[in-house]
Amino acid sequence: MQMQGIAENLKGIRKQLNPSTILIVVSKYRSIEEIMEAYKAGQRIFAENRVQALLERHEALPKDIEWHLIGHLQTNKVKYIVPFVKLIHSVDSLKLLQEIDKQAGKINQVQDVLIQVFVAQEETKFGLEPAEAIALLSSKEANSLKNVRICGLMAMASNTDNREQIRKEFQQVADLFKELKNGLMKENPAFQELSIGMSSDYNIAKECGSTMVRVGSKVFEG
């Protein structure tokens, strides 16, 4: 698309979001020029699905960009991104959480993460079932980690045109988020983020109380 359309698209999306909702622009498969166009339009928070792409983008683009990882993360890749990534959205096991803690500890920092919850009607999505997420957050092992900060939940809805199904899935995550925030995670002031909603469904996510939306094609293609 024409570059000037990116700034217009960003403006349009921001208008639809609640002022407090964080817009994360998903830059996967986009050229450096396209990302820079969004950057020039004031966007500073970007996300990638893959570690390799994240490393390349971080290297090539301005250093005041805040990078998020939203795709599945393997434990052997953690060490490459912990030095600069702001938020890892896709923590789906105790083993991964422990590895992030270990790598963050090596460089004496605390890494912000979200727990990925699985609510979609698809086998291809990663994440923990709600009961597994509660078990992880209750576990002695997770609570003994010093170099990770659990800031909330992330989820993806099913890839479907059925708006009611999407709403139901988002509401399920939102209810779990509220339950944790008011119960198990009550003593954790960092537990504030609900990362749901992408290009096709961020308006539904907004109605369900999302605090972060991850939007790609709507920014770059309109």
C-alpha cells in the first residue's frame, strides 16, 4: 500500500480504541520502510512473532522502539531477546518461565511477561488451559522466581467469522483475568494487562476490557 496510508490507518485505529488501551503494531513480514512509516507517525511499540525477525528488526530500527514478542518462544532462544525485549506475551509453561527468570537474572534485570491462555477452538494455537494457568500461577515454583514479573494474560480467539464465538472466548479470558486480579494475583500490583484483540477482532476485545491490542494488517493494509 502507499506509505502515507499507514499514518492514516494508525490514526483511525487509535480513534476506535479506549485512550488507555495500548496499541501494539505487529510488524511481521513488513519491510523496514513500512515500519519506519509507522514510527514516523508516532508509533513506538512494535511486536514480532519470531525471535530471528525480532533480532533483525531491533538491530536495524531506532533504539527507542519498545519491542514485544507475541509468538511461541522456545527456551533455547530466550537468552537472545531478554536483553532488550520489553514484554513477552507468550509464556505457556513453567519451564519457559524458569528459563526467562534464569536469563534475566544473569543480566540482573526483571523481565515482564504475560501468561498465554488457550481458549480458541483450534489445535494450532499455543497456551495454557484456564485451569493450567491458575495452577501455574499458584505454584511454589512460579512464585519463587525473582527475575520475572507476571503482568497479566494474553490470548487469541478462534480464526472465525463468528463474532459471537470470538466474544465468548475473549469474555472467558477477561473473566479469568478479573478473577486472578481480585484473587490469586491481588498482591501483585504489576498484574494489569489483558492482551487480546488483533486486526480482525480488536473492537470485540475492546468491549471485553482488553488493555493491549496487537494489530498488523489493519495498519499496513487498511
